[in-house]
Amino acid sequence: MDPAGAPVTNNIAGGEGEKFSVGNVYSVKVVTGDEFQGIVMAYDPNPNFVVFEEGLKPKPGHSKSTRMVNANFITEFTYLGRSEDPLVTSQCSVDLAGLQSKEANAVRQAELDAERMGVGVTTEAQSIFDALSKTLPVQWDKSDIVVMKEVRVRSPYLPDCVQGGTAAANNRVRKVLELERQRMQRLG
């Protein structure tokens, strides 16, 4: 009996693992009254969940509708046969090249993010770095912020701490620094 007290109709023999083998096709009814037909994609005996791809045949190249069902809440199921393994890679609609490209982009972004994080610097210093990076190319050199590869901003990151570069570049960095410090004072 299932938790709702309804008897489960089991029209095939064998234990749960055999019953819910990947590729088996069933007509399923659950305690809520929902009924569907589906192919077993996965089965986990603990906590007793079955993942079904809805429909009677795998559809390579199409999006899939799946259901994850607690097997304890299946009130009826009828074995309809066996489908080809729905997880065979030749039938799988996952774009492997696209996933690899997304992974490579994520790794590149993580590397860029790591370069943008100062090591051993204050939250205030990181905030100033982030503000400068919105309009100017910046990088960390230990605890110094290097702007446009020529202007250096040293701790405590005040306008008087700006050194090097052309007069125009130096003035631009000072101006952005002053504006960011004013914004931080308003918020803080």
C-alpha cells in the first residue's frame, strides 16, 4: 500500500530496481489523480524517486518534459514495454560543444574576477578599484591600483596618493577618486 492507503497495481514482476530500469515504459497514475505515460530516465531507491521522460519514445533533438515522482505516491502503473536507452549519447539532445564553450567562458570569467580582487586590501580599497574599473582599465600591483598602466594609486587611496602618468591621465584618476570617495561618504 502507498502512503495514501491506495493499493498499487504492479503489472510486472521483480524488485524496485528491475521494475524501474532505465528505458522501461509505463502508464503511471499518482495519488493526486494525475496520469501520464513515460520512459524511466533514472531511479534512486533511496529516497525512492523515479525520473520519467514523458511520452512513449525518446525524442532526439527535442526538448524533454520530465517528471520526478516519489515511487511511494504511485497508485497504479502498467508496464508498456521497453524503449531504447533514452540516455544514449547519440540520442541525447544536449549540445556538448555549447556546454564546453559555456564552461570555458565561466573559467575565463572566474580568472578575470580573481584578477579584479585585491589581496590583503580593505573593502574601501576594493570599492575604489571597482569604481575606477567602470571607466578606466585598472589592475592590482600588490596593494597599489595601477590605472591605464601608467597611473598608480597608493594606500590610503586619496587624491594626493595618485602618482605618475600624463597630467591628463593623473587628473582623470584624481577626479574619479574624489567622486567615489564622496559617494562612499554619502552611503557610509
